[in-house]
Amino acid sequence: MNIKQLLCLSIALVLSSCTSPSQSEKELREALNATLILDFIDSVLHKDSTIDFNLFREKHDFLSVVYLQNGCLPCYPKFVEWHKKMAEMGDIANYSILFVLQTDSYNDFMLNVQELGEAIDEKYYIIIDPDHQFVINNSQIPDWVLNSSMLIDSENKIKMVGAPWVNKDMKNLFFKTVSNEQ
């Protein structure tokens, strides 16, 4: 390929990239309505008890699934933020949060959270995933989507990516989705 052909190819690539959606936009569109695989989960933790996952799932049509890793310094404040921001949004019928904690020990994770000095009401649900099953089973979903949190419906279809409180549009979309007004 000579310089002139290379220059033309470069210009064509630049022009086409300006008119086509970015990779993350494309990945987001593909992730919406994709199925989040959760069938590896047997039970969830809730305060001091363990609940069968299927019974838990029957009570909640919508879940925000929030993936956090022990040893990830931003994950501890994110855990606290989810508790505080969702408390500000009030109780929502048929909705809860499922934290997927990639850790060997719930207590180790919580010790790191407690070091932040923030009190939280542990009213949400947790699974402990020491073997990375969440990421392995959902390898078809980009890592950045898994790390962004996802709102799923009763069929585990992804309906929204990201925290519902980040802006007014996300908050409105969240409430519209969980109230089945689509």
C-alpha cells in the first residue's frame, strides 16, 4: 500500500468512526435485554440469615445487580453509596438490590466498608462469589457493563445499566421501568 492509499484509508476510517456509534454505545445496546446468568446462585445473605435464591427472586420483580470486589478500593464507598442513595429514593415495591461480592469472606469485605466510618442499614441482599462465577457465567457481557451495575427484570433481562440516581433521566427511566409503565 502506498502513502496515498494509506492516507485515503485513514481518512475513510476517521470519517466512518465519526458517524458510527462508539464501541461502548454499541456494547450497551447489545447488553440491554441480554440475559444476566444467575443460575449458579443457590442462596443469598440478608442480615444474619441465608435465603434460598429462588424464594428471594419470587419476591422481587426487579433487581439492581451490583458487582463489587474485595481489594478494590473504590468498591467499598460504592457499597455505601448504593445504600444511602437508594434509601433517599424510598422503598420501591417488587425491587431490591443484589450485591455480588467477589470475596472469600463477607466479614473481610464488611471490615473494609466499616473502616469508612459510615453507618449503613444492611437491608439489601448479598451473594459471596469467591470463584468468580458471576464474571465467568456472564462473559458475554462486557466487563464495564458488569461493573456499572444493572437493573434486571423477573426474567433476568438487563433493562438499564448504571446507577438510577446519577441524573434525572436515569431516575425517571428507573421508576418507569420498575413500575412496568414501558
